[in-house]
Amino acid sequence: MMDNRIAKIEKAKRYAEERHRFRFESFSVKFHGDNNDHAVSFDNGKWHCDCEYFLMHDCCSHTMALERLLDKMLPELVAEAA
């Protein structure tokens, strides 16, 4: 049983290095900004953030930071906006 677990751990490490295997479809995260925490979400290829800048421009430093962090793990349409 332990040999099987070791094989699974090794497979998980390999998967984690192969970012192309992952595509986020939706998620939400609390972003700890310099001044405030912000609720950031991604759903149906669109970002949302509760900061004032996002409300005016449909993007902000919080969403752009997450786009960079999740490089190649988001649908192409969203990744190109970065």
C-alpha cells in the first residue's frame, strides 16, 4: 500500500510541473492588498473584483496579478488580456 502512495505522490509532483494540464473555470479568492482585502473571482471567462478601480475599468492590479500567477492555467481569451 505504501508503494502505491509513493507512486501517487510522484505522479502529483509531475502533474504540478505540467501547468498546461490545468484550466481554471471558476474560483474566488480573498486578495490581501496593500490597503485593503479584496474579493476577486473568476467565472465564465470573466474577472470580478470589489475594488473601485475594477468597477471603472474591468481590470485592476489584483486581477492582473492573478493572471500572472495562473499563467497558462486560464482560458486563452482571458490570458491575452494581461
